[in-house]
Amino acid sequence: MSIEQKDIAKVATLARLAISTEEIDDTTDRINKVLNLVDQLQAADTDSIAPMAHPLDAVQRLRADSVTETNNRDGFQAIAPATEDGLYLVPKVID
């Protein structure tokens, strides 16, 4: 795949960019180099390669799933302005 100078000029016009003829030439060359690189990468055979989440086969250490704090709900609700049946009462916000 390649891109032409008229395509760069059209995109510049649509983007409201002022671009000179020299810049169009340079931009066209650079974009074509990138597109050639993409074509090379797409040509690589990756059918027998398994996808991986991380290049290193590192395993995350997990902490024990245990309670580390005590339940302080009764203490917090004791200082709350209004509670009922273990719930906090708040003013109505939506009519």
C-alpha cells in the first residue's frame, strides 16, 4: 500500500492545515516508509505463535484473602446523623 501526494494535500485541506509542497513530499515519503514497515510486519508468519499477555512468564504473588480490619459499622453509625436498620438515611435528592 502506498499513499500519494494528492492524498496528503487532500487530508491537509480537510484538516485545515497549511502545508507546503516540500512538506507534502517529505510527509508522503515518511508515511510510505511506515506503510512499508507495516507490510513487512504483516508478512511475518504468526500462525504457530501462541498469544501472550506478557513477554516474561512472571507470576503475580497474591496475598491471602483474609479479613485485616474489624467491623466498625456500629461505631460509625453511632456518630451518623440518621440511621435505620443498619442503613444511613440521607435527604431525598431526586423527585
